[in-house]
Amino acid sequence: GGGGGGGGAEAVREALHRVLAGAHIKLREENRPKLARLAVLLLRKLQALAAASPPRLGETAPLAAALRSIAAQAPLEVAQACIDRLLAARAQWLRLRRDAAAGGDGGEDRDGGSEE
């Protein structure tokens, strides 16, 4: 694509293109935040594909491979991105569940019987 736009977003798109093409991004300390941001974008895209109706799981393999490549270079950053996305998804799920329960009665603000 063309048209420019935000330099940060363009840099992330370029990095993603390189990762998907199999090129290695040299891991310098200043690249870690870019890789972490890229991991978050990949995780969000994976979530969107899984949440589609019907799920578009056939499109997830190259994204998962790219995420694995990034994780090999910045494991702590990718692990934190995964944890952040899981916590956000859990919070959203609890909100939806609470809202659904509140529709029937007063709704309690409790996490009844969560499984691990």
C-alpha cells in the first residue's frame, strides 16, 4: 500500500512483512518495543480470526509462525503481550457475563467458581 500515515504503524507493517517473509529482524534493544507491539497486533488478529463467525482458523498459521519468530527474539516481551491479551479477554468475558446476569436480576459483581 501507499499513502504514508503514522510512521509507527508503517514501521510495524514493514516489520510484519519481514517476519512473514522469513527475514530476521536484527534484535537491537530499540527494536524490542517494536517487536512487542507487533506481537500484540498479531495476537489481536489471531483473536479476531478465532472470534469470526465461522472461525477463520485456516488463516492463523502464518500469523502464529510470525508470532513464534518474534517470541524467539523477544520472549519476555511476547510473554507479557500474551498475558495482557489474556487478561483483557478475561475482563471482557466477565463484563459480558455480569451484564447478562444483571439483565435477569440485580446481578452480583462476583466471579463465581472460576476454573483454572
